[in-house]
Amino acid sequence: MRATNELALLGLAATQVLAAPQQQTSLRGSVHAHAPAPHAWDDPESDTPLPLVVWHGLGDNYAAEGLQSVGELAEAAHPGTFVYYVRMDETAAADRTATFWGNVTEQVAKVCADLAAHPILSTAPAVDAVGFSQGGQFLRAYVERCNAPPVRSLVTFGSQHNGIVDYKACGPMDWLCKGAMALLHGNTFSAYVQGRLVPAQYFRDPADLAPYLEASNFLADINNERALKNKTYAANLASLTNFVLYMFADDTTVLPKETAWFEEVNGTETTPLRARDIYTEDWIGLRELDRKGGLKFETTPGDHMQLSEKVLNQTFADYFGPYGKKFGKGETMGEL
């Protein structure tokens, strides 16, 4: 493994929703819309939107103002949307701590159980989902490993689907981050770090894959990179109607930024997804999803997690909404 002295914080303390360039929206509040009536989705002509599941990034928490603003935009785009914010704890502080410290495999299992037991989400025919930064690959793991309730459209913003190769410095006063990242000096693939430090569990250096393939607690598994492939992962991901991958054009936090598109960056050489074995051999269902028109590659301007309302509103309009909504080739979730 290449030694890293500069440590990267992969995420943002709070998602930035920009109403205009360099202007943050002032939207506030919690977006737990009224629960849809029983059997609201049964009528194919119903305009009742599917619930939306949101998973935040590193250093964020489920109650953060920026994240709540995203939920408000989703509800405005499709009135009546029930928005569920993934959390590891009911307190915002503990939820933020869990973005640094925790076993990601166990965290995903908790979310699988939470969603399956939720009185609204578990009764919906499907849900839509949006993941910010590391929350994107964690939601993908949810789809691959359990997917009950099933996800229809999964949108990820600046997520580390192919891992990270470096870590940038923490903020000068972010002691939680500093304490976590100090553990990474030369210890990324120790059993202790892989079982406890969240960003280490999606560290992947293409120039030194052996320790990663042997010890990775999370990413090597959900990317099906080991010899024994989990066919359920591929089947579940291919069952998505839409998988939308947003990359931030000017991302200086996620290294490399092309990981958001599953691209392999090894030094100065970049291999696009469609030229990689993970796609050509269809390890996780991306080729099948692409074949039916469900794999989308998008770019949005700005640095990591600098999102405009325009981009979010267009995303919600295009990929979320009622169960019977038509996409691309005219198929609905129920017809796939």
C-alpha cells in the first residue's frame, strides 16, 4: 500500500445546497411528510410518489440543515413524498460519529433491518434513494445485500464506488476527524482499522491491490472483486430501473473524483468503467443495467457536495415520483 501522509476527509460536514452560485439556501425543517394512505400505490394511475431514502456523507448527520433542505426540495417536486433519513443513532452527534467510526458491514445490515421493519417503507412497492458521498456506495450495498423494500431509482452524488487512493487533511478544529484519520498512518488494512474506521473500508489503491483484496472489510466485497462472486449482488443491482452516477467536475475532496463513475485511475492512466472487468464480466450487474438503459453518467459543476437546487430539482423530476412513472424506454418498476 502506498504510504499516505496527507489524509482525506471524504464527505462534507453538511451537504451544501446552492440556490445560486456561492449562495446557500435557507430552507429549514424536517421533511417527514404525512404517510401515504394504505394501498395508495395500488392504482396504476395514482400520483402518490414513492418514499425517498436519503443517506448522508462523512461528517454529516441525518438532522443537518442542508440534508433537510434536500428533503424539502424532493417533497416540493413531488408533493406527498415521505422522506426517510438513514441514521445510525437517534442523536445527531452520535450519528455523525458513526460516519467516522464503525463497521460498515454492520451499519448496512442495520439499515437493511430498519427499512424492512419501517411501517411505511416496508409497505411500499418500492422506494427511491439518494446517497451523498459515502452514503452513495452504502446505499448501493443496501441494494446488493438486501434490497427489501426494493429500490427503483438510486442516485449517488460524488460517491466513492471504486474507492479512494488518498486522504486530504481534516479541518483544523475537527478533532473527531483528526482522531480518526491519525489511525490510518500505515494501518489501513489492519483488522482493527478495517473493522472500525469507516473511510478505510473503501480505501483502494490500484497500484497495490493485494492487501486490499485480502483485508478490505467492505468495498472489495460489494464490488465482487474477489474470486468467489456473489451472484445475488449482480441480480439485485441489475433490478434497478435507474442508477444515476453524479461526478463533481471540480472535486478536490474525493481522490480520484472519477471513482464516482466506477473509473479506475492508476497514476496518470484512467480506465473507463465499460473497459473494466467489473463491467465486461458483469460482476455486480452494471452491464445488464446499462443494456436496458438504466445506467446514467452525469457531471455537475463545483467541488465536492456543492449542489445547486437546479440540479437537485431536475434529478427529482427525472427519476423520482409515482410508482407508475414512465422512464426512458417506457417501462415502469412493475413491468421489469
